[in-house]
Amino acid sequence: MVVIILSWIYMFLICVLIGIGMLSLVRNRRFFVTLYLVAGIIGITVYTEFFSIFAGIGMWAHVALVAAALVSGYRNRRTAGQLWQTYRPVLFSWEGFFYCCFVLLIAFFTSRGEFHTDTNIYHAAAIRIYEEYGLVKGIGNLQLHYAYNSSYLAFASIFSLNWLFGSSLHTTTGFLEVVMGLYVFHGLREFWRHDSHVTDMMRVGVLLYMLVNVTRSMSPATDYATMFFTLFIVTAWCENFFEKGSDLTVYCLLTVAAVFATTLKFSSCLLVLIGLYPACCLIREKRWRESIVYFLCGCAVLCPFLIRNYLISGWLLYPFEGIDLFQVPWKIPVEYLVHDADQIKVWGRCLYDVDKVDMPVGQWLPVWWEHQFRYEKMFLGGVLLGTVLQLLMTGMRLYRKQRIRPQLVVLHLAIWGNIFVWFLMAPFIRYGLAFLISVVMISVGDYLSERKQGLCSIVTGSLVFCILVSVSPYWDQYVTDAGVFIKQCLREPYYIVQKDYDRGNMDSCEINGNTIYFSVGEEINSYHVFPGTCYKPMLERSTLMGDRIEDGFRAK
């Protein structure tokens, strides 16, 4: 826990200094500290992705990052000083004491427990590849999961610090939880003073998602990062609209963050629809320079992701066969890509057989529903009731001839667009949980913000009551899990250094004089040996393009 907290302090300083430097390009503006942190996380991730194209993420990558942070801190020392003056009184108060207790709690969860299944399958191994090679052409042939190329693993690799300590830190997910938790707690202080409670309920939604995943806080899982960023963007969008005066600059910055969320997991790509509002505003006001700047920022965020996709898999977007632009030796064969995409779909639908990928919705939906736990079914019922409540609230506004705000229209469009894609492609609850939570929380917050009178108030109030009943088992399930986790793990010896990555049972073979590892008897692609694969059949159908690992892999 001690090492974890020290790593968080270090990450905080680097991220906030880089974020201040990036947002200093927005002249004569000051932002809240979380926006600086998020900007820093995005900037560091993009830098790491670019660096990995040319070299491994080791000492020199980190030295350059620290140098950039120090230069940014010096050049923007006035802004940094103002932030310190703003938040120092909070730190030395009872509120600050509460925050410290929260940080200690998350550090406990980040120090021990079980890793996410996908962390053992490929997250940890992909981070090791970042560290050792940066990028290996066609590595997706060795194991298809590598081709998913989540940018979050770049951020995890730059703060792994294996080159310094001889073992890998995996504290970035806990760091995101701390950042998001402090952000929402700080905002909820003013609950009773807010005219609208939409943002407040979204803050509660962030806490709900945090609770769902807190027992696996030490996993650098791509799902967690994607959902946290999604919830932050939706919450900050609502905050800007309901509490901050609808600042167009913030909307633009959040749109860039939405592009970043796309690189975390491409299934969240429709979140960028929120950019329709600031784009229309900038064009209408003929602010061409700003339009170009924000467009280029989005391109800068997306560019290394696409380049790495091409180099890792030979596809612009993997596993999506609709854009087939390249014919290169390391390209993953289309039949492997299609099989992988079909596997994702059928597993999400709980069919577990790729031959059933074309089964109509009416046939697989009952199967999928039966495989959900009771508390998940109740939660999905709450989402449905939240949708009905939102439609009723919108109808009431139209009846009263109130204006429907375009800022909220594009937000709902982005949320529901992603839910639609999630449902048709791979409806694992965890893949779309942030968007489902947003539906529930925005609808309840909308109800709490409206004047209540007449028959409509009885109907909407009843719906809110039913929503709370439906969501309660979901909340209770994970509160219980967290309590059991604390009881079972309290005596584990991870109060100084966190638990290391699991060590899988690995065997090896040689290709062109190079040792390649593969898992034996379990799905653990060990971080501790590299390069490796969980699946020997994938190794058997692949080979090296030269005499070195750096030459890359291709299909036989």
C-alpha cells in the first residue's frame, strides 16, 4: 500500500503538470484540477503510443516525460501555484481527512486480490511488450488479443517502472478510481445548493461503477478505464451545462476526451457524437481557427492508435473487416479476424458457439436473458424504467413548451447510440455498464430537479421508486462483495508492496532461434516471460518474418 500511494502521488504530479502545460494553450483560462489531470493522462498516453512505435517504454521514455513535466511546471508555475492555493485548505481540513481515508481504502483494494481474467490473458503481457519492444509488427498473429490495441495499456506501461524496480507496478486503475472518486465527492458537497441534480446523480453513478470493480482495482483492465472515462465525460458534460454556465471551450475539450475514449476501446466510438454541438457552435460563429485546432487535437489523439493498429495487425481497425486497406506480410488473415469478431459476439450473447453468430435477435435474446444473474436482470429493468421516466419528463417539457437543449440532445444521442451498438455487437453487461448507468442516473436526476405537482408527479415518483428498488440489488451485490473481500484479504502481506502479476505455467519453443512462450493448462499469459501467448494453436499457425522478434510475426 505504501508503494501504491507513493506511485499515485508521483502520477498525480506528472499528470497535472503535463495537463497544465497542454491546457495552457487555451489562453487566459483556468480549469478545475480534474480536467488538468484528465488532459495529462491523455497527453501522456498519446506520447507513449507514439514513442512505442520507435522504441520500448523504458528509462529514456520516462526521462523525456519527466523532463517535459518539469518544463511545463516551470513555464506554468503561476497556474500550478494557484491550484495549490485553491486546494490546500481542503487538504488540511476534515474534508481532506475523509479524502485521505478514501485513498487508503482504494490503496488496500489495489494492493491485493484477484486479477481480471483478461489481465492474465493479455493485458499484462501486452504491457511487457510495450516495455521491451514498444511495438512488434504483426504481434496480433501470435495472439489475436494483442491486436485490440487499447491505448490504456500504453498509459499503464509508462507507469509500470519495471526498468527501475525490477518488477511491474500496476496501480493505474486504482489511480483512476482515486481521481474520479475525489472528483465526485468534491462535487457532491454542494448537493443541496444545486438547482439541478442531474450532475449529482451522475456523480453517484461514478461511485456505483467504482464499487462494481473495486475488488479488482489492481488489474490494468481496458474495460475499467473506458467506462471511467465515459462516466467522467458524461458527468463533466452535465456539470458544464447545469452548473458551470455551458462553457463552449469545455465542451470542445470533452469532445477530444471522447475521441480518446474511442482509443481505449473502440466500441465506445459513438461517444464522439457529443462533438456535434460544439462543432455546430464553432461553425455558426465562424471560429475557424478554434475549429481547426480542436479537429487537429482529435486527430493527434487518434493517429498513434491507428498507426499501431496497422503495424500490429495489418488492419486499420481490428477486428473490423469493413475497412480493408492494406496488403502487408504481417496482416492477420481475414478468416482469423472474422472468427475472432464472431467469437466476441456469441460470447456477449451467451451462445458460446460461433456457428450461431447469425442467429436472429428474437432467438438469442431469451438465451442471453436467462444467463444474466438476478441482480443484473433487476438492473436492466431499472434501465428500462429510467428510459420510460426520461421520455415522460421530456413529454412534460414539450407540453409546457419548454425548450429542449441541444447540449442534452447530443448527449442522449451519444449514450443511446453506444447502447444500441453494445446490444447488437457484444451485450456483456460490463462492456456497456457506463452507458446503462448514465440512463438511470440522468433520468432520476432529472426527476429530482423538476417541480412536482399533479398526476404526472405521482406517475414519475412511482417510477423513481421502482427504479431504486430495481437498482438496489446491484448495489447490494457489490457492497457485499467488497465487505467479503476486506474480510478475506485483511491478513495478506501487501501493506508495503502490492501483489505481483500471476505467474502462469508456461512452456516454450524456438522459432528462428528465438524463444517464444505459450501457456500450458491455464489461461495465464505470464508477464514474467516474453513474448508469449495463451493459446498454442495461435503460435503454431504463426512464424517470424526474420531472425529477430523485432522483425515481427506473420501467419504461416
